Amino acid sequence: MVKSLSDETLLEVCETIQASLLSSFNTHSSGLITTRQEVGILRLFTSYLEDGGFPEYQTDPNPEILKRTFDDIIFQDIISRYKIREIRAFRELARYLLINMTHEASLNSLASVIGIKSGLSVKTWIGYLEDSYLLGSLCPYEYSMKQQLSRNQKYYGIDTGMRNAVVFRFSGDAGMLLDNMVLTELRRQGKTVYSWTGKRECDFLVVDRGHIKTAIQVCFHLTHENHQREVGGLAEVEEERFQDCTGIILTERQDEMLPVKDREVRVMPVWRWIFMSLEESVQWKN
């Protein structure tokens, strides 16, 4: 069996990284990050976006390490443990979900893609992949649990570096990797997260005690071409019935306040958003 970190050990590692990050990039008394620090942060951020966070790979950046880890989990932790006979189909499912991570998919369409008849088998197999921490799923927001379970889900990889090592990469997938990173960070923070699909889409809704607190859109660059899509998704969430929620657009490096109707929306780099959450976490612990 491939050894996994316990939740307690994983939390300890995260807290150690947080403290190290905050001490490495000390800010001025004004709270501003220097240009030199920002360049360093962007370099580390880009590396993490592309290479992921597996410790062994960080000390020896050989893609074969990630490929071997992926195969060990697939074959030892899942196929052998659950006695899966359709080995090719199961492995194709894992790879397909990684290639198309952050995208919505139905169980029947996934069954058709990998050449099996049963969507129920796909549902069971996805459960195995989630239990092994290779993949995660995201449900759409619905008041009714029955409606929520009947909707198609989106699937996310647990590590972008592993995804990049084991599947064919294509141009234009940077936004997908950024989207995946944001959900991973929200889950690491222990947030309850859903997606939103109405007339428009919103990437993430953060829910606290039954109330929508934050609506988040993620795009690599906010441009004239995608402005209406990103802003429109936030506006629809607010107009639907969640006027008190905060809207944020997370990008690779843009940082500004964007006027939208009678309010402003914060556009912020993902790395700064993560940095702020780490700082709040350390302050809370102290």
C-alpha cells in the first residue's frame, strides 16, 4: 500500500509551510510586499502551479516519480484492494478526469467514454479515486439535497504536478490549473464549497452555516473578452438571493478594484489571496 499522511500530520506540515512562508516574505510596517518579494513569490507560485507539492518531487524533480506514485495508487491502493477487473477502463477513467479536471461530467457520459455500460460502476470507481486522494468532486449548490445529488458534478485533481506528469498537456490549460489550485486551497482551509450553475456560472460558492459568504470566479487573465462572463456569474449569484455575499475574481497577477453596478469587486492574484489566508491562520493560532 502507498502510505498516506494522516490528517493530523498533513495539518502539521501545512502549518509549518505557512510559518516558513510568512517568515520568508516579511512585509514592511505598511503591510506592503516589496517588488523583489513579489517576483520571488510569483516564481515559487508558478513552480507550484506547474509542479505541484509532492515533497519527493521537490527534492528530485523527475516526472517519473509522479508517474510511479500515480501507478502505485491506481494499481496497489485501488485495483488490487477492490479487485477491479476492468483495469484498462478504470485507468482510462482516472486519466480522463485528470485531463478534464474542473469540468462538469455526467456518470453516463463518463461510462461511454471509457467503454463500459454502467454509470453506477463509474460512480463507485470515482468514490475509490476520492478515497485514495487522487481526485475530488464538487457539487452544484442546491437547496434540495435530492436535486443536488441528481446534478452533474465537477472533478478536480489533488495535485497539479501529478496531473501534468501523467496526462497529455495542451496549450491553454493554465486557467484550469489555477481553478484547481483555488479549490485545493479552499478545501485545505476546511471551507464548505459548491459550484453555481444558473443562466451563468460561478466557479465557487463558500458556505458558512448554511449561508453563502463568498462567491469566487477564477480566470488566468481578466480580459475584455471574458469580462462579462466572470462578472456576470458573480452578479447572478448576488441577484439570485445572496446579496450579502462577497464577490472576488482571482487571477494569476491582476490586482485592482473593479466597479460593477453599485459596488466594487476585488480582483486579486491567487498567490496574494493564499498569502492573506495563511497570515490570518497564523494570527488566529497566535
